[in-house]
Amino acid sequence: QGARGIMPGGNTLSRQKLEDLGLVMEAMPAEVKGKVQSRDKYQIRQIFAETERGQFARDWMQEFALGMPTLHRLRRAAAQSGMEQTGREWRARFGT
């Protein structure tokens, strides 16, 4: 059944995105295409498969019901990253 009850079109949406990804990959220059590892392609396909099965929606609904502990943890970790610290310094220095 997949995500039929959650997204209009059900499985069609994720299949289309996977097909679009394939078209983008085909259109990439060889030097860029070579840098996209097979591991990355596998992970992208896994994400689409989880979405198609409805697993992502179930996990998100459970995360929401529990008060979003994983999301908050990831946001706290990201706020402490070197990139975010640099961003805070730049925003303070340059007024944005």
C-alpha cells in the first residue's frame, strides 16, 4: 500500500522522483558523475523505498507524537557545528 493514504498518487510520487534522479544522473558531466559514489546512489534509493513503503511517514508521526526528540537533538548538534559558529560570527560582524 505504501504512502497512498498520506500523499496523493501514493507510490507514483517516489517512483517519479527516482526516475527524475536517474535523468539528472545521466545528464551530469562525466567528471561529476564519477564523484557520485554507488553508496550515495544506494542511500538515495533506500530513502525513496522508505518513502514508498510509508515508513518515513510512520517514523515522522511517531517522532512528532514523542515531542520530536531526534529533531531537537540534531538541531542542537547542528547549532554547535563549526559552520554554524562561523555563521554566527559573520552575522554579528556584518549585520545580517
